[in-house]
Amino acid sequence: MRLSPSGLSVPGPSRRSLLRGAGGAALLAGAGVPLLSACGGSGSASDPKTVSLGSNASDAVPKKAFAEMYAAFQKQSGVKVAVNTKDHNTFQEQINSYLQGTPDDVFNWFAGYRMQFFASKKLATPIDDVWAKVGDNFPEAMHKLSKGADGKYYFVPLYTYAWAVFYRKSVFQQHGYEVPTTWDQLVALCKRMKKDGLVPIAFGDKDAWPAMGTFDQINFRLNGYDFHVELMAGKASWTDPKVKAVFDHWAEILPYHQDGAAGRIWQDAAQSLVAKKSGMYLIGSFVAQQFTNKADLDDLDFFPFPEINSAYGQDTVEAPTDGFMLSRNPKNKAGADKLLEYLGTPAAEAIYLKADPTVVAASSKADTSSYTPLQKKMYEMISGAKSLTQFMDRDSRPDFTSTVMQPALQKFVQNPKGVDALLSSIERQKKTIFASE
Amino acid sequence: MTTETTTPAPRAADEPPAGATPRAKRRASGHLRLLTRRDRVTLGLMAGVPTVLHVLLVWVTALASIALAFTTWDGIGFDSIKWVGLDNFRQLFADNPQFWPAVEHNVIWFAVLIVIPTPFGLFLAVQLDKRIRFSRVYQTAYFLPVVISMACIGFVWQLVYNPDTGLINSLIGANRPGHYIDWIGDPDLNLWAVLVAASWRHTGYMMILYLAGLKSVDPSLREAAALDGANEWQTFRGVIFPTLRPTNTVVLVVTIIEALRAFDLVFVFNKGAQGTELLSILVTNNIIGESSRIGYGSAIAVVLLVISLAVIIPYLIATFRKERRA
């Protein structure tokens, strides 16, 4: 078993790893936190020819891809990148104390609220000057994602991937299914699949984050992007009838989800899609990693989550984006700026994408000729989107999503009745957490 | 705020030595003259270094986390610590849907350990004490789970209980749609499933403790009971079990500690999802990682501390009273 899915392309799960157990004992007293900040040291002193970079790319494939990128940068600029790689999970666990200590000049991070949080805490340096040079490389949506709450740029996106409903073309062909574009069609398709002896929607929520993906999709399809953002930012109320309606819709398709979901990891749910036991699977494109056989992978396809409210259609895509930030006190600011400029170019992205075919470039100028059909389709969906979301635990406060939303959604999946009590409990807890800002 | 956090610390730092010094002085005054200077330095170092470490790592941290329980803090910079009084506790008791289940599960954990594996461990110990053949082999076999780390036990049992590919569901055919038994996710089942794993380990632990206790029972007691015509059960109930009293106390304390510190097994098993919430897991979920609700998590830790103290203090009082009498 893998305690956490590998690769950079996976969103939330990494936080909830075994390592937390080990760190947990040390931190129980709370006083351990400032002590830990000493651990995030950077190796090199202020050498103008070196930029230090804190990386969470601990897996072999992305690590090598990043190394190639930095080598190309060194050849071009003569500035060496001293990479300080940490285990992907550990990096996320320690990010608070890492950024407060002596962080590297540049570090890997995620777009969205999680980036804005550190920007507003003054733990990151704005990079408007970098964006003045690379801004043209990115579509409007990426501009929006890279800005802090103060309107300044803090983030250089590298790659992105999409959440969608994945299915196997051969299964749809065999039974004569058509891709649903509306909610009613989706429900009808679920019923047909059940009759045909398939599990209509594969589902594994043991790690508690996959259910957040389902909520996101139904919410922005039904209530639109703006409401979704307000809700995630703690402004809209969870007891709003609009939110209740999301859960009503969810409850309608929940019986067509794979049962026993609370005990199943997402990889096992993906395997049921590989084995043609399930018809559809709402998940991120990293699901392709589970299709190890080339023929199976070629058979994999996806469609955007169907329209629920015609006012919003399918205008929003959940596309978590990973990239780089500049720490609060970079030792070599000039070099770091140069590096960030380079990372914002299509050339840098092309080097990375060669290694990881489950993601697409964040830049609209990147070379798409080497994309697989799946990547091409994903790229079109993302670039055609009116708005992009990042995923619940990147769009909202991580403490709120991990301590309130994850258990609440797991509870709903177990027992879809009693939504009202659940929502008022969420709202009460939300108020206290967001009030503590 | 900072004054509140710092003031209790030095006061407490004085406390343990204050309790310990009078006795140390009394003992020292008689022998001090016999000690060379070097001896005194050595003794000072040997007592001083552990004391400093103990005060720093146990008392200061414990008191700091008690102080933090009355604040909110996101872990970024000391100036972001805000005093909130009893708010954390109020929210915990009234609004946290996981708190009371967690308390309940910790209690169930203790009750199950004391009712099932403890008597069973005693039973095994009594059987093994009869010098049956291959006794050593059995001892080793039963004790092995205790040697394995809890995290590994959680990992192994999690494979056994896996709803799709696990041993149990595969054997009884419960891994088909519509027939699923979700041992790990179902909130009515998962606590019991994980307690089977915990009991499996605890039995071996109890067996070894009781076996050691039984070895120290004076054989002449058995002989006397046999001469009086007592049968095996009567001997056990009337003679052996009462002499195991010190062992029973140890067993009780060990079991309470096991119930309160239950964490690793469940964390690996299903990360304390609905049905298996535990106080220790709530503490980590709130403090570690990006969550950083350090004040709130500390409040949960303080609740855990209070429960532990409520159990440990009576035990310590009883023990010291006995020592004084002796």
C-alpha cells in the first residue's frame, strides 16, 4: 500500500501521512514549533552565483525533471540552483516553521488561498517585476491565481491538472452510453449502469479529501463560481439554502457511488475503473497513474462534470496549480528573480512535462505538440474555462478543511440524512475558525 | 499575553526540586562528609543534568501547552498569540462534533481492554505456568505482537480489513457491490475492528505481566492449598489470585495508559475517521501540519492531561501511602 499517492500532481493527501504521527509526539506541547524552525536551514551563503531552492519534489521522476530544468537554467544564466529537496509530505507539514526560519530563496508551493495565506503573513516576497516580464506567457486565469489578496503577484505557476469525470471509452461503447452533459442525463446514466451490473460511480474516501472534490463540482455547477469562492473564504453561510441544495443533489447520486467508500483509498477505487467494474470516476487527472498498461491508458477518457444550473453551464474547472514562490528574505534576490523568470517560460515547462504526462503546462504558449490526446483535451478544457478553482483544501483555510470539512463530508457520505444538523455544526465551527484571523 | 506564558514556568520549575530537596538533604547530611569533592561534582552533574532536562522537556512544555490552551495561535510569530480565555474549551465542549465521541471511544478502549484481553492474558499465563510442553514456544508466539510496533500492527490489520482485497471480506465474499462490510469506514464497526487488533496485542502484554507475577508466587502456598483439599479453581481463586495483587495494580495502570495513549494503531488504520475518533488524534489533527490551530489543539491536550491526572494521582497517593507504611 502507498500511504500517500506519489507525485506532485496529487493534492491533499500528503498532509495526512504517517510522518505526522512521528512529528506529533514532539509537537504535542505546541512549544515545539519555534524550535523546529531551526531545521529549515539553507545550505549556501549569499553567493551571487547561487540561488537556493526548497523543493518538495521528492519522487524520482519529478525530481529528475526539475533537475533538468535547473541545469538548463544554469547553462543559460550561469547561476547555479542549490536544491534542498524534502519529502513531499514533510515539506507540507513543516511549511509554517520552514518559512519562518531561514527558508531557501525560492520554494515549491500551490496557487490559491494557500499561497495568499503566506503572502498576507508576510512570509513571501511579491514578484511583480518578474510578472512584468513573464506575464504574457500566461492566460488571464493564471494571472488571477498568482495574485495575493493585496493584488500583487506572489506565485509563478508551472503546471496544472484538472478534476473531471473519467471513464473508459470501451465500456461506454460496449453499452452504448453517451457522455452526459446535464444533471438529468447523469442520473439516468447512473441508473442504466446499475441495471447493466456496473458500479456507476467509483468512490474511495478513506483519505477524506476525495469527497471534497465532489462537493466542489456540484457547488460551482449549481451555485456558480462566485458563490463557491465566497463560501470557501468563509463569507457565505453554510446554512444557506444554496448549500443545502448541493447536498440534496449529492444525496440523489450518492446511492450510485461505490459502497464501502469510507474504508477505500482512491487508488483502489481507480482500480475498479481499470478493471471495468465501475463506469465513471470523478477525480483528478492523476488517476492516469493507476493505468499502468498502455492499452488501458489509451482507453481512458474524461468529460467535465455535467451542467446543473444553466446560468453557469460548465464554465468552471477545478484545476489545482503548482509552482514557485519567493521567500520573505531571499539571500540572492537578483538570482532568484532570474530563476523565477526562467521558470515562467514555456521552455522550462516543456522540460518538466516530458517527465509527467498527467499534467499540462500552466502557460498558454507552451509547446503542446508532444501532448497525449488526454493532455490535449485537458489543456483545452482548462484554457476554455471562465474560472478556475484550486480544490477545497487549497481554496479555503487548511485548518478549516482538515479539521471540520473532512470529517463532516465523511459523515455525510456515511449517512446522507441529517444534513441540516451537519450544516449548522459546520457553520458554528467555521465562524470560530475564520474569526481567529 | 507573554507575561502569562512565562510566569507559570519558573514557578513550576521550582516545584519539583522543592519537593525533592528536603529528602535529598537529609540523606546527604549524613554522608556528605564521606564524599570527596569529585564525588560531589559527579553527583551534582548526575542529578543536575537530568533535572534540567526534565524541567525543560516535561514541565516547561506541559505548562506552556496549558497556557496555550487559553489562546489562539497559528504558529506564525509569537506576536500572533491572542488570549481568548475559556473560548477554546467552550467551543470544544459545545461545538466540536468529534470531541465527545472521542472521549467515549477512549473510555470504550479502556473498558474493552480490561474486560477481554486482560482476563484472557491471565488465563494464558496460568496455563503456561503449569510447565506444559513447548511452553517457551507458546510464550514467544503470544508475546510477539507486543514486540511489533503499533504502527505496523495497524498497517497489517488494515490489510486484513480492506473492504475490496482484505482477507476477511475475500473469505466471506463480502467484497461485492451490495454486500460490502466496510470494516474500516463504517462507524458502527470500525472501532470494534480496531479493538480486535488492539486486544490481540494487549493479550500478549498481559500474559507476560501475569506470568512474571505467577513465577513469584511461593510454591508452598500451592502445596498448602492442595493439602487442604482445594481443587484447582479454589486454589486459584482463594490463594493465587490474591497474591497477584501487586501485578493487578500494574496491569490496571498499564491498561489505563494504553487506553489514553491509543493513537498509532488508529492513525494508521483510518486516521481517526468517524467512529474511531480519539483524543490523541484530535490533538495532532489540530496542531500538526498546515492546520496549526495550536491553541485549540492544546485545549484538547489539556483535557487529555486532566483525565490522565485524575487516574494517576490516586494511584500515586495509594503507592506512596503504602511505601510510607513500609
